[in-house]
Amino acid sequence: MNANLATPTDFVFRAADRMRIDGCTHAIAREGMSLSLQCEHEALLDHYLGILLSNLRQESPENTIESYFPSNTDSLLNRFNEALAGQSVDQATRAPANASRAKIWIVHDAQNLPEAEIQLLARLIQNFPGANIRAILLMIGANASNNLSTFGRKILRWDIEAPNAEQAQAALETARTEGYLLPVTQLLKRIQHPSQKNEADIKPQDVANFADPNPQDPNSSLRTQQVKQQVQAFHDKGQQAITQSTHRLGKWRKNNTLVGMAIGAALGLSTLSMLWIQPEAFGIYVGTKIKAHTPLPMEWPEPLNAPAKANTEAAAQSIPPASPTAPDQPR
């Protein structure tokens, strides 16, 4: 928002809006251009249109500004014939000698006009430059649009955007300093509540819904500042805690990843060692597999002196018993 405002009603929400208004003023007043203004909020459109018309009156007071509420094609033609009254065909089709004395038509609710009527208006303005008419088309609504290609390069288009929260707060602070807080608050209220179109319905105490406490109350201002500082400190601590937690979590994940990799490597090395030492344990056989043979029956050998004993007993049984012998006789 521009801080250098001359009147309480001459305020904008962005510096770029101020530049747009100045550029449109010069284009309409000095270059014979038409303009299309589109905005979602009627209150904001009316506010910026008021600033534009005020600048046009200061830039070129000789121009006339007229409101036009089109109803049908016949009304448009009749209105154009009135503008050309007293001029010949040759004068109507030539550029006027005094281009500064123009007629500026404010075409309300242009989004409701049929495309054919918009094209007719553009052709009349271009084909009869002697009428010296410039149109300002007002379109209200989020998706309000119309085919303006018939105007060619003789028309500008400005889609006015509503202020965001930061821009609205900056406008309130500047308005409080400059002494026109109520108009800014009323406009913001009407933007938030498009159905409320009567400014008289907005009470001064409604300012509290949009602005900070009264700056003339130092205690209230001090309390507000303290609350802001506490909220900011709490926010900073929260951000710091989140950052530290994220850092620790990342470090913990990194360390656990390294430990897991080390354990996996140790298990792999141990498995390979067992595979090398005992391949049979893993079902792997090296060389030719040896077939198992049926075990032979085992016999215990007889003692070595057993046969001799048996022979002795047989020999003893074969010898006849000895007869009684006579005494030895001499030979």
C-alpha cells in the first residue's frame, strides 16, 4: 500500500495497483484507449473505479464521464446516434480535431452483455472515431469474462485481485497512522461479506474485527506487543525443537544402518567359512560319492590251543589199556 495518500478514500492495497491506476488514467485520457476492469468483489471494483475516475477528472477535466446501463442492441444504437448528432458522415468517420474532449462511457455489468453486443460496441467506437468515445467495461465475478478481441489493441484489461492477509494488515496499519482507519475497515468488511453492500450498515465498532486495539491505549498496545513476542518465541522454540529432532533421527538412522551392515557382513563371512570347511552340511559333495557296503558278519576266532587239546583227547581214547607186565627179564 502506498503511504503517500492525499485523501482517506484514495488508498490502495498494493504499490502495483497505484501504478496500474496511473497507467490506465493516461491511456484513457491521452491515448484514446478503452478499459476492461474485472474483479470478484463489487466493493473493491467500485473503490478502484472511484480512484480512476477521480484521476481522470484531474488529468482531463474537459472530458465527460457518463454511466451506461445497456439493456439491448437498440438502446446501444440510440445512445450512439445521440453521440453523433450534429455530425456528418465524413466527420463521424474521421478522428476528431480536438481529441481531448472525449466521452467516457462507464458500462456497468458488462459480463451480462451478449457477445454480439460487445462486438457491436467495439465496432461503433472504432468505425466512428468522430464520436470520440472511450468505454470502461465493468465485469463483476470470479469467472466474469467476455470476448474483447473486436477492440483490437485499443483496449486495456485489468483483473483486480483482492488483498491477501499481509496486504490487508499493512493497509490497516498505514490507515491507523494516517487517520482513516474506518474506510479501510469498511472496505475489508465488504470484501469479506459481498452481500453487505450498504456502508451505513457497518458500524464504527466493527473496526475491532479487523484492526488491532486502539493505538491511543498504550497499555493495550503493550499487551498486544507482549503477546506477539511470546507467540514468536514459542514458534522459534518449536522450530528449533523440530530441527534438532530431525537431525537426531537422521543421525540415529545413519548409525543403525552402519551397524546393520557390519552385522550382515559378519554373518555372510561366517556362512562362507562354514561352506568352505564343511560343504556337506549344505548338501554339497566334493569328488565321487562313496557307496556304503553291507557289513560282513563278525566271527570270533577260536583259541589257538583248542585243536591241540582235541587231538590229545582222541589219541588217548585210541590206546588200549595196558596189561600187567612181568618183571623185566634179563636179555
